[in-house]
Amino acid sequence: MKITIESSVEQNYLQVKEGFNEQLFTKLAPPFPPVKLLRFDGSKKGDVVSLELNFLFFKQRWTSDIVADETTEEEFYFIDQGVELPFFLKAWEHKHRIIKNGEGSIIRDEITYKGPFGLMTILLYPALYLQFLYRKPIYRKIFRIKK
């Protein structure tokens, strides 16, 4: 299943690229489940990001490899691919795109995922969609031009 969410921000795409760091990652974490960052190498090919999701009675690890990244005159992107996923996911790929848009840019999250079975894939859609929708005001706040 695929989810795409776009967020327009004021800063230039190269400034936004520089802001995609551990601090931003921590701010983007939703309130539930609480997330503990175990490892954050960055967003270049070969980097690893690992976190622990706390579901109160049990914890699940989520580790993704950064399998690609590229910067052009029009955009920057990187792709994280799940290698150790929580029980409710069988496959995960997330392309983070920062696209030049005049003086500002567009942050586009392109997610492809699969649950362990067909119905779970469908049931996950609203929760995952809302988790990424949650990021829009955070992106706008962090990547606004300071006056």
C-alpha cells in the first residue's frame, strides 16, 4: 500500500536538507507509541536508523537502512528501508523528498508498506496516514524563515 503526504515549507530545499538531522527526527516522533532513538547515523546511503517503540506492555525495535540518497539542482531525497520491523509490518520503504519550489520547498513523504497479511495492510492505512499528517505543522514551524 502507498501513502503520499506533502508539506510546503518556506526554506530552500538545501536548507531543509541540512535540517534533516537527529533533532528533527526526535521532534517528528508521535506521542504514541513513545519512541526511544537507539541509533541515528544520518540520511546518507549506508546509514542506519534504529528506534524502540514502547507499547506499554511490550517494546518493538524498528531498524531501517538508508539504501539511497541523491542531491540534484531540483531536489534532495533519501530512502529508508525497514530491515527489522515491528510485528505489524512485513515491509517498509520510505522515500523522503525535499523538492525545490520557488524560494521554498515541498517535503514529500512517499511510503510503501505491507502488513503481515492483506487485511492488516488495509487496517494500518489510517494510523500510518495520521502519523505522517502529524508531521506537517512540525515541518512548517521548523522550516519557516526566521524574520
